[in-house]
Amino acid sequence: MPDLSIKLLLRLAAPIVTLVLLVGMVREQRTYLSEADFEHYHQRAAAAIDRVPPQIALWSGRDEPVVREAQRLLRPNRILQRRYMDIGSVDRPERTVSLLIVQCKRSGDMVGHYPRNCYRAIGNEMTAAIPRDWSVEGLSLPIMEYVFKRIENGQTYWTIVYNFMVVPGEGIVRDMEGVKAAAEDYQQRYYGAAQFQLVFHANLPQTERDEIFSLFLRELVPTIKTLNSGALR
């Protein structure tokens, strides 16, 4: 009789183990979030970008059309491209900057689209890529400062870009490595990623550029915090 019980248990063992595994898989599947679960976050992210003021101190901004190719490649949830002029320094037209904020629903759409690639693709030579660290209103921001030059008809044109990314779950990152990590995560990628660029169109002294960047950052803190929140509800 004991032998019969053992044989019965052995016969039932495989089906029981299979059933337990199936139940576990079903429960795990139920914990997976779909792309739709992140929609509320993306709505808040878009609204936060829309609230970036067109006037920052004495800098007056005007929206610029977004390049169609960028729209097609990035498939942005929201994109802001705005040129600001320092109306307090009308005798210094070089005090003009462009602010670009782009937020994508999928982090993979952002991969590859950043200054190191994009500016060189349109004929600029990258002469420097300098990692720098900023702190503003309790936020620590690792950024990259890119320096590009282009020579046309013997004239040298400079473009200097202060750049960083916001990736919920990864935080604020200075380059594409953090974005790539999120893109490889099955669920994290649905939070997407955001990119901030402050672009100087003249080779202003670094102390002057840093002062302008700090001024804009203080205004952008609420936007950065919203994009970095990662809260679904």
C-alpha cells in the first residue's frame, strides 16, 4: 500500500508542478503594465513643457518651426523649440539662445538623436565634449557641453550646446547611456525620455554662458521635476 501511494504521488507531481508554474506566470502577466498605463504621465509631461514661459527675465522667446525630419524620427509626445533674445542687451545680438525640449513616449525613439550625432550630421565639426555638473534648487544635473564649429567661405561659425536627458527611473543623465538602459527595460521604456538643449549661436565667454544657463535652469526646474517624477497616477 505505501508503494502505491508513492507511485500515485510521483504521477501527480509533474501536473502539480506545471499547474503551479502556470498560475505563477498568469499572476506575473497581470503585473505587467501596458503602454496605455503610462498615458496619464505623458499628458502631465506635455502640459509641463507647454508651461515653459516665453519670457525668462529679460529674455524674450519666439517659437520656431520644428524640422519635419526631427518630428518623423523622434515621434515626440511634445516638442518645444524656441529662440530667446536678451532684450536688455540690444547692442549685443550674439546674446541669443535656442531652447529645445523634446519628450518621447518611448525611450527608444530618443536613442541616437542628440548633439554628438545630429550636429555632425549637418556638417559641424565637434571640437569638445565636456562633462559638467550643475546644482540648482536641490537638483543635481550632470550635463554635457558640446562645442561645434563650421567653416563657410572662410568664416568660422560656432555652436555650443548644453545638453542633458531626463529618464524616469534612471534620473537625470548626461548622455545616451541612461536612455539606452531604459530602452532595454520592457516596462521602463514606456515612460519614454526627455532631452533638454540650450544652444548658443556664438562663442560667448564660458562664464557668460554658464550664467545664462543657470538663469534658464531655474525657470525649468518645475518642468524637469515633472518629467523626472515617473508617477503613473
